[in-house]
Amino acid sequence: MSAVDVRAEFLSDIDDWFCQLFATRIMAPLPKNARVKQKFIYFVEDRCSEVGCWKLGDETLGELFSEFLDDLANW
């Protein structure tokens, strides 16, 4: 039996959701700058670390994406 890499699964979940957001929900191409997705991943990791919960559902990621956009507007 092989061990599950929890971090890899966590990152994969975020990546899948991010790509689905653009491809199926807003029907737009992914941002050209790959750093946008990486910054979103860091943002999600930071928030998960703050609350001590690493479970990601569709609703949670949607709320975090909204917060991420608010943060981008404040830079």
C-alpha cells in the first residue's frame, strides 16, 4: 500500500478547482501569468494554516477566491 501525499493532494485540489473556475464557470482562459495561480495557492495555504483546517470544499474555495480578489485590489 502506498502512502497518500497529503500536501500533493491539497495542491491538486486547488489546481483542479482553479482550472475548473475558468474553464467551466466563467468560460475564460486561465490568466497568462502563472504566478496568479501560485499566489492563490499561497493565499489558500495561509488561510488554512490560520484556522487549522485543510479541508477544501467548493464553497470554501469560492469564498477564498473572493477574499483573494479583494486582497489583489488592495496591493
